[in-house]
Amino acid sequence: VLPKGLRCLGNSKGWKQLLAHLQEKKHEPFVLWGPTGCGKTWGVRELLGAMNYRVVELDGSDGEDTKQLITWVKRVRDIKVMQGPTAVLLDDYESLTEDARKRMADMLKKATEKTLAPIIITCTQFKEPRLRDLLTFTNVRLFAPNEHVCKEWFDKQGFQLDKGGATQRCYPKEGW
């Protein structure tokens, strides 16, 4: 069952595909793509959190160079049960340099063992020529939610507001 927030946000078919992928322990990389703001990163965190996965997020700004970033992905990917189920989120794949994308794709193509942590990749333009290395992986396109879906989601979920270190749940006013 999808977490409540994902059911409200839309793209249920795509989220169910990712859920099935994770439940089947298919640990080949999985690509979520769609426009900025469609909930890719938030949705991955929400789904993995509901499945009790520890999420390690990395993007192109992490690491001093390509070698270090790939080393981190390999280390996290190879974490065993001692720390509980762990997943790697390679967020905003476009932010990687061309060299990093090529080397990362080569490494990811070898990441199919069932004992490894699942790797989820997010990007905006999956079919863009510079991301062609991702075409071999299972992928799902997400769509931006419409105004009605956004209103319904905020009515039910509210949002977190940080005020000087104190976090509180906020909900919109009636008739917003």
C-alpha cells in the first residue's frame, strides 16, 4: 500500500511500479523522471521511509570529484543488514558531470546483485541525449500535479514550518 501522502499527490501508477520493484528486491537501478516540482525526491523519501529504508541521498555537488562520488555510492550500496535496509538516491542526475555520468552508468550496470541496496535515480529529462546511459534501466515518468491535486494534498497533509529550530505542522486556511 502506498503511503497516504503519495496516494494524494498523484502519479499512483508510477509509485506502485517503484514499490513493486523494491518489494521484489530488484536492486537494479530504477529511474524516476519528470518535471521539476512533480514530487520525485519527496516521493522517494516518503516511500522508502514507509518501507523502513534508510535513505542516503547523493547528487552532483557531493564529493570532490567523480572517483569519490562513485566510491561513496559503492560503499552505501554495499552496506549490509547491520544498519538496516538502506537505499541510495542519486538525485538530480543531470547535475553530474559528463565524465561522472558515464562512469556512474558503467558502475550501475553492474549493480544487479540482490544483496545490494537499491539505487533510485531522479532526473528531469530522461530521454535527453546526454542521459542516454540511463535508457537501459527501468524507468517511470511522473507528471506535475494539477491545482486540484495540490489543494487536496495540502488540505490533508499540511506542511512543515521551521521557526527558529522548532518545527510545527501547518494547514491552509479554509477556502484557500
